[in-house]
Amino acid sequence: MSSNPIRGVSQSRREFLKRSAVMAVAAAPALSVARAAHAAGSDVIRIGMIGCGGRCTGAAADAMTADPATRLVAMTDPFLDRVHAKREALRKAKPEQVQVDDDHCFCGLDGYRKVIESVDYVLIACAAKFHPMYAKAAVEAGKHVFVEKPHGIDPWGVKVMLQAAEIAKEKNLGLLSGLQSRFSAPIRETIQRVHDGQIGDIVAIEENYLRGPYGSTVRPKNLRELEIQVGNQYRFAWLCGDDVPQSLVHNLDRATWALKESPPERCRGLGGRSGVQNLLGDVFDHHSVTYQYANGVRLYAFCRTTPQCFNETSSIYLGTTGVAYPMAGRITGQKPWSFAGQQEPATVVEHRELLKSVRAGKPLNCGDYMARSTLVGVMGQMSCYSGKEVTWDQVCASDYFIPPKPDACTWDMEAPTKADENGVYPVCFTPGVSQNV
């Protein structure tokens, strides 16, 4: 166990909520990137990518679409060929805005520092293990930050992200979450109607994220073991945190929002690996978590990554007078309704709202819900891994981390797990045996 990285961090459900709510309050005005750029006679905001997989590439395209005055000027990834490939792809899509020269194509696990030094707005979407550390480094350097979900893969990581959010608030910096449901027009209106009582009182919630395996499932050739794992981050628990915080967190964020940001009192989870044992990696391929709330509401959450099975991505809120389907923008029951407004990709809207807030000198800070929703996911994953019931107070007080810590990782270290002679990795955790609470 590590020592608590945040002095005086919340140790109870009420204290955690109080601390999170404080993060949403605007800090005293400071010289923003927008103001500094305007003073220099330019409205250009330089952006940089930490991670050159599909998600960070998408975030860069979304940011450039959201604000034509943005310029992509720096990129990094553990693999240089990925940097070059994604640079060319983005150049074709945004030729006027992509201005990354060879000297600003970085690689390795320390390239994040060079990107931070080169830009005004940092986009972080890489192995989730590193999200909190990179976000904290960026705000400490005075940069606005977008961080893809999850915002930590364990309690220790979420606390580091809380630190980053607090620093961003103090420095009047923007901190944007990749939990993009908060920027979706139909979801926003559906949840507002739920808050206004259109389905009565919520009785129960069902959340589903059921799909096939994520990322590559075939073992690459001619790579070191560490390169295989870092290059296939979603297949290894020490890098991605597994599927509850990695994917189901979107659902849990919507549910937490619908429940007016109240966290669960406790949860119990089931999970493991099915008979499909020859796929690359050590993550579980199925999880189910039941969350229990103080007002009696139960949240039933399911995710699965088994091939050739039924798939569904949905959020269903059951109320006393109706049922809400926020992803579809629809309510049934006594007061039926369907969303009829205009919508555009939430991933573009989120960057537009962040960049507009930066230019206005009042940067958006999503630290409140990004930490809370991530911790709800981490809580469920810890229960699935240990086989034990986990309480909100326990997870708030915990300093548990999935080893090694991100700042201890190097490009030359031994991989934390290894495959046997048949290429099969040992299961990452064993319910009933593993200890993480």
C-alpha cells in the first residue's frame, strides 16, 4: 500500500462529495492561454497529442473541427511509426491545421513531457494507467487538458486525478473529461427531464455495455513482451484497469448524473474469463455489478467482451411513472417524449465548449464528475476482482494501486505479466483470493 497522495483527502462518502463539489467552483481569474495569445496578436491555440491510437487521433480531429483556430503541433506515442501514420492521416483530413514537423514527433514513455512543453492544450488518450500522471504534469506546467476516460484505474490513480483537478482550478485552467455523454444534446435533455420528475422517482437502473473483444486479440510477432503489452493496452489489466472503469464507466457516469451525482453506498460484482482463453491478454471478459444506493435504488450494470455473443449498449432508467432511455433520447409511460432537436457529435461539442470557455477566460473544469464517476467504476472492478462487497467509504479511503505505479514504468522494464509456452496469460485477478480492498 502507498501513502495517501492527497493530504486531507476525503475518507467518507459525504466528504468525497463535498470535495468534488468544491472543484466545480471557478477559481480566481488568471492569465489564460486565450488572453496570452490575444495579447500577442493571434488567436491560435496549439494542441498536442499524448497517444497516437484511434481515440487520441479522434480527439485531435474533434478539437480541430470544433475550433478552426487550433493547430496540431506535437505528437507522442510509445511507437514512432504510429506517430507518423496518424500525422499523415490527420494531415489529409485537416491540412491547414496539422503543423507537426519531424522535430515534434516524439516516442517512448517520456515523450509526454516534450509534448506538454510544446503546446497550450494537451490531449491525453493513451494507456489509462498514465492518464492521471500525465494530466497532473500538464496542469502543473500551466496547460489546458483533455483526458480520455477512465480517469484512473485504481483508487490511487483517481486521487492523483483529483490533485490535477484542484491544480487546474487554482491556475484557472481547462480540464475536459472524455465522458462525452455530458455533451450529448439528447442525453442532456433526457436527464434534465428525469430530474424534473417526468418518470417519477427512479426505482432501478439497468446499464449495458456488451460487445466483442476490444483491441487486437492476436499476439504480435517480433516484439518484446513489454512492447506487446503496451501496444495492446486494452488487453492487459495493469494498463487499462479492465472493462468496468474502461468502458462501462460511460454508463456509470450517465447513471450517476441521473441520480444527481449521488454515489452508491456499496456494490458487489461478479466477473471472470470464459472458455475463450487463447485471446491475447489477461483481462476478464465478463462483469456484472450491482450498486446499492442510500434511497433504495439498485443499479444493475453489465459489460462483456466475449466474441460471437449478443451485443447491446444501453441505459435504462425505470421510474414510478415512466421509463427513460437517454441514449435514444426517449421517455415512455405517463408522459412520453422523444428528442426532436438538432444534434452533432458530443465529442466535437465537448471540445467546442472547452475552447470557448478558455477564450472567455473562464475555463471549464470537469474534475467533479470525472473523478466521481471513475471511482464508481473502480469500485465495481475491485469488487469483481476480489469477490468481496466494496463500500464507497472503503474505496474513498483506499490507496490501492495496480502495480507498478505509472512513474515507475520504463521502456526497459520487465513486463508485469508473461504468457506461458502456449501464449496464454494467467488471469489477472482471482475472486475470493486476490486482495485489493
